[in-house]
Amino acid sequence: MIRVCPVKEFLGIAHPVIDVRSPSEFGQGHIPGALNMALFTDAERAVVGTLYKQKGRDVAMLEGFRIVGPKLTSIVEEAKRLAPDGRIRVHCWRGGERSGSVAWLLDKAGFSEVRTLKGGYKAFRNHVLADLGGSFDLAIVGGYTGTGKTELLSHLRDLGQQVIDLEALANHKGSSYGAIGEEPQPTTEHFENLLWSAIQLVDTKKVIWLEDESQMIGRVKIPDDLFRKMRRAMCYFADVPREERAARLVADYGKYPKELLAEATKRIEKRIGPQHCKTALQALENDDLFTVAMITLTYYDKTYLHGLEKRDPVLVIRATASTNDMLTIAKNAVEEHGKRKHD
């Protein structure tokens, strides 16, 4: 049985999802959890698209059949491995020829339930953007670089709070050094998809804790509307001494190759100044990572303070803190937020 479903119904079904778009389309962004089972490679898709424009639909369709024909058996076999119970979801870009063809194939191959997405991935994207523009009750944990805000989020989660880790979704820790030790970043489009997926797991009527970020996390951008909401939310700022933060950075990054640390330092040479950069690189060569951290924090502290000053001072709660007792910082933030909500 083949059934065309609107986006909310399609997303509400638990069956596995196959995305039959080309690899580059899938890489640009996809439904989280979907498996790419491309009908065409990127080159094949380009050929079919060119024929469609130059010679019309019939010629393009014939070429598409010629390309796809040898792949039909492997598509069915892979789909059966993915969905042994015979129930599966299929989509393409606009819910047209590609997903319709694969749905027909799987139906003929004995699948009991094949759902296709009305409007395809394009409809999903519109749904994502609409949801991300919704209303959220946000609370922000802040602190200068090296404070350990990711650890704070973990403690908040352990305290029963709802948490979304933006840096984990972006595969980046936010600074020039932030890509070190991380997987490649998603596109901004797919970051939005991942963020949407994370929001589905929380109750948007209750507070959601986020880490204070600039709008760009590496190469991905926090959606404009969400970023504005973050700037208007209460920010619980943990003011940790610079020396403690430098020690944390040494512990976090000291295990990585010097070459990567040097490259990251050189990327901020104009910001910290040529002489400071030279001193930092020499300290790195001498395994004096603490000095490297102290030099770079001079720049990052100024940058973070500039962002903090853009917030309404009434919405910022600053507290002297220590990296030795992060759980207490998290508990105090929850307590303060509770007081503010009831005032």
C-alpha cells in the first residue's frame, strides 16, 4: 500500500526513512535519522537535468530509466534490510518522480506500507523553519571562554533540566580552536534540521537551557529568530578566574597535536597582535600551554564581554564561581531562575 502523507503525519510515523535524493542534496541537509539511498549520483542527476532542459521530459525520463535500471535490485535489498517488517517512508526533493518511482518499486516488491512525503524535503524544510520560529522559554548559561559551560549543561541535565547543546549539534566549540577534535561541521541548513530534531525531544512550555553563543558557531549560524530569543533570555553568568579557565583549556586541548594548536593560534594573530601571537607560538613550542591559554584568553574575554554588554543588564545574573564546583553553579542557576520566574 502506498500512501502520500502531509509532513506532520509523515514525521509522526516511526518507520525507517529513505531519502532518494543525490548525495550532494543529502549532504546539504536531510531529515535527521534518514538513510540516503540515491537514485542518481550527482553526475547522473546533472545529466538527467540537462536533458530535461534541452530535450524535454520524455528524453530525460528514458535516460533516468537507463541509469536506474541496474540499481533496482540493490534498492529493494537495502530497503528490506532497513525495514524487515515491510513498512517504510520514502521522500525526495518535492515528492515527485524519484520518491514516487521508488515507492512503486517497493510496493511491487511486497512492502506492506510505503509512505511518501507530500511536497518532499522542501515541505520538511518549511516545517522546520516554521517550528524554529515558535515560542520558547529559554535560559542561558554564560561565562568567559574556558569556564566549562558544556559541563554546566551536563549538570543542569542531571538536575532534571531540559538542555540543548548547540555546540554538540554544530560539532564545534565556538573559538578558533573549536573544530579541533570534532567531526566535520554540518551545513547551516542541516544544523537547523538537527536543532529542530532536538527541540522535538523537549517540552517547549518548560524552560530550555542553552549555552551563551555568538551567532556563528564555527561555520554554522544560529537562526536569526532563535538568536534574538537567546539575547532576550535570562543569562546566568559564571565569573571564573582567568587562571582557572586557562588550566581547563590546557586540560581540554593539551592532548591535541601542536600543529593544530599552532594553526588555530595563527588564525587569530590579527586579533591578539603579532607580538602576542609570536610569544604564544614560542610558548607552544616549549610545551608551555598555560601561557598560550592566558594570551588567547585576553582576546576572547574582550570579545565575550562585548557580546555580554549587548544584553539588558537586568537580564544578566553574575556570580563568582570556580571550576572546582560546577555542580553548585548549576544548582544556583536553577534556583535563581526559579526565583525570577515567580517574581
